[in-house]
Amino acid sequence: MKFSPCTDNCTYDGTHCQGCGRAHTEIAETKRLVMEVVNFAQTQEYENIEEFSNAIGQSVLKKLKKSAAGK
């Protein structure tokens, strides 16, 4: 499945958003994950939030690539 980002054309009827095509359950879980990271960064009182966000994104990407390679 290919990820489809939000297009700011959100719909709430049915099982999928008509704007991005993602399931409402997927959208809700993604929002929950993002809020966990936000809450963590706020608890740590990071001043360099851009650097933290970039590091998290790079770490996730690295782990996904290793997983896809079977490592």
C-alpha cells in the first residue's frame, strides 16, 4: 500500500477519507503517534524542535529500510 498524505479535503463519512483515501482508523492512529512524539518533545523541553523532528524521521526511515532488507 502506498501512503497518501492529507490533502486538506477531509471527509468523515464512510470508512475512508475521500480527500486522501486513507482509512479513518489509519488517520486516527497516525494522529495518535504524532501526538505521542509532540508530547515527548514538549516534556523534554527541546529548544531545537526542527532538529529533533528531522532526527526522528531519519531514524524511522533507517529502521524501515533495515526491516525491508530483512535485517
